[in-house]
Amino acid sequence: MQILETRAPLKMSSKAVVLLSGGLDSATVLAIARSQGFDCHALSFEYGQRHESEIHAAKRIAESIGVTEHLVHTIDLSQWGGSALTDDIEVPKDGESDGIPVTYVPARNTIFLSHALGYAEAIGARDLFIGVNAVDYSGYPDCRGEYIEAFQALANLATKAGVEGDAFTVHAPLLELSKVEIIQKGVALGVDYSMTQSCYDPSNGEPCHQCDACRLRDAAFAEVDGVTHQGS
Amino acid sequence: MQILETRAPLKMSSKAVVLLSGGLDSATVLAIARSQGFDCHALSFEYGQRHESEIHAAKRIAESIGVTEHLVHTIDLSQWGGSALTDDIEVPKDGESDGIPVTYVPARNTIFLSHALGYAEAIGARDLFIGVNAVDYSGYPDCRGEYIEAFQALANLATKAGVEGDAFTVHAPLLELSKVEIIQKGVALGVDYSMTQSCYDPSNGEPCHQCDACRLRDAAFAEVDGVTHQGS
């Protein structure tokens, strides 16, 4: 696992698959991967989430930061539900609660990373990037460092490339950063955060400013000097 | 990991998610899970495979053996290809070759198990069944015991249920059985193998009898006394 981007810039031909949700974290991760010289292949999911505006945001970001390819992959996780993001369950707007929130989507990052792994192996990429971080963790089990390490180990047992010694690395460069630090890093890399969308429950593309994702984002932007909070 | 079905029959209300491809292995696994008293939720995938007849076989098997629910989940792995089963690459018909065959689909079992995990967590199932085995392994890295163990460990780090101590078990009851032993077990449990479909490259629903999957199947049925090879 590569938690922080300590590695030297790579030759331009190294391919990476970057999970791109359309939120500020994954936009920052894409900018980091680009800054390290990776030839980026972005992967977004239509997974039955309520807010399709995420996909539009992802497309704008991919175009702005620059990717070789951007795949939007459809997987209907609402087929079994189990989350406020895929079911008809109310998104909480009364501040952060204890424990794992109802916005948790069962096995979501495992599903996303497994598709990213298949895509990566098929195109000859050996680096995967995911924007999990300690703040966005909010109790999500699949946003922890030990989870990312376990997925990387699995990836190298699961694949032809892995067992042949051409190992996969799962990069989570935001894992130990605060939201403020993430924004500062993205601004330094030229990310236009007005393109990103974080809200769990937007209305006509506008953020609610009440859900956990909005609260975290708004508080972070309020703390960062000189950056106007234009996005949702 | 539960390799062989040594556990005692459970109360009828225990739910399990069973990966059901339509082939003889997964049909046998479903029969084993049913014989152990599990309330079975079968999960099949339309993943851009050439042979949609697999799905029809899965539906017949699910109905025959008996499931509470059978979900057919669409994921288009042909979006990135990388396999003779999703691409326009010829399926080999000259006998088994060395190494990992071109019918390997990048990260397929990881993708299938991750969706099964999400489905299981959403419906309150804690048992997953998959029909990997040593013979069908044929060099596939994601059909090995150590891979199944790693996935189970990941499942218990990745999920709300797992971190709360309500652990998942990944059952691979065929892992160490030969094809002949699998068929004998299925016959003892009343599986009608004429409903199953194993061929990698069927034509109008008829098996080619030349691909690796047909060769393994045909040889096994030839060895099992008293069982007519009617299926494909």
C-alpha cells in the first residue's frame, strides 16, 4: 500500500486506474496520480445512487485534469439495497452520528476496487488509486488503512499478473490527511473544486449543506484561506 | 473458510448467498448449501460472456433445487475485456495448455464475491458459497484455497457486519474434490445435471465437447457409472 505519494515521478507510460466519484477527494487523487506521471484511466460507477449528478461531475473533472480514458461502469447495487444512498431511506441531516452511518453501502469499496482491479489487469495497469481518507471514514470500515492493505494482498493472490510477480499497488494518498489538507493539496495541483460534487442528497444539482458530506466539506472550505466554496 | 461441508445442518432460517453460474460445479454447491439447511439466495451474473445460455441454465437449476430468491446481476466486463470469454479471442480447443489459460477473466471471482458480499450483508446473510475447485482451477489464481481465505479475511474487514463481529464465512465445498467426486456428490443430492451448462463456447445451446470445460466434464461423466451425460 502506498499511503502518501512519496514515490518519485514515473515515466509517462505507466498506467494507473483511478476511482473517480465526482467528489473532492477523488478529484484530488486524480490530480495526485497525474502529478506523479501516471497515464490515468478513470473509472466511475453508476450504482443506483440517488444523485446522478455525481457522474456529470466525474466527467467534468476527468476532462479538466486529463485522463487517457474514462469509463462509466453500470452496476445496480439498488438491486439489493441496504443503504440510504441506494434505497428509499432518509439521508441524515442532523450532524454526525455515532457508529457506521446509514449512508454506508454494503461492500461498496470492495466492489469498486474489484472492478478497478479487473480493468487494470486487462489494460496492463498495476497501480490503483482510491480516495479514501480518515475524515471521510465517518465509521466506514472500508475506508481504513488495514482494509486497503488487505485488498492489495488479495489483488496479488487473485490475478494472473499478481501470481506472476507483476504486483499491484493500491494507492490511498489521502488516507491520513484531513479535509483541509486534501483541499490544500488539490489547490496546489490546480484542482478546480467548483467542478466537484460531494453532497449525499443534492436537489437539482445543488448541495443540501446539511448531510455529513456537506458538513465536512463546508467546514473544510471555511477553514482554507483564499478558496471560495463554489461546488456542491 | 469452510472447505468441506463438515458443519451440522443449520436452522432453516440461516440465509446464504450462493454464486450460481449454470455450470455443474455451482449447481452442486447450491444442492450442498440446501442440504445443510440454508435459505439460499442465488446470484448469477450477466457479465458480457459469450454464452447467455449459462443464465438460462442457472434459472432452471435455481428453480429445480429451490431458492428463496435468484438475482441476475448485470455487469459488463466486456467494457475492458482481457479474456476469451468476454472478448473476440478464440476459445482454445486443443486440450489443456500450460499456465493460466486465455479463458481467465481478470479478477472475475473477486468481482463476483464482492457483489455476493454486498448482497449478503444487505439481506442479513453471513454465508457465501462459491464452486471453485482444484480441477476447474486449470491455473486460475482465484480458484485457490489461499485466495478464498484472503477474501474471507477481507470480507470481515470491509463490512459493517464483519467489524461488528458478525463474521462472514466463505464456503468452497468443492475446493479439494475431483470432478468425479463432485458429480457423485451432486447425484447423491439429486442434482439433475442435464440442466447444467459448462461449455465455454456453446453453439445454439449445444456443447462443443472440445474446450477445456467440456473436456473436463466429459471425462468425468465417462468415469462416473450410471450417470448419463445429457447436459452441455
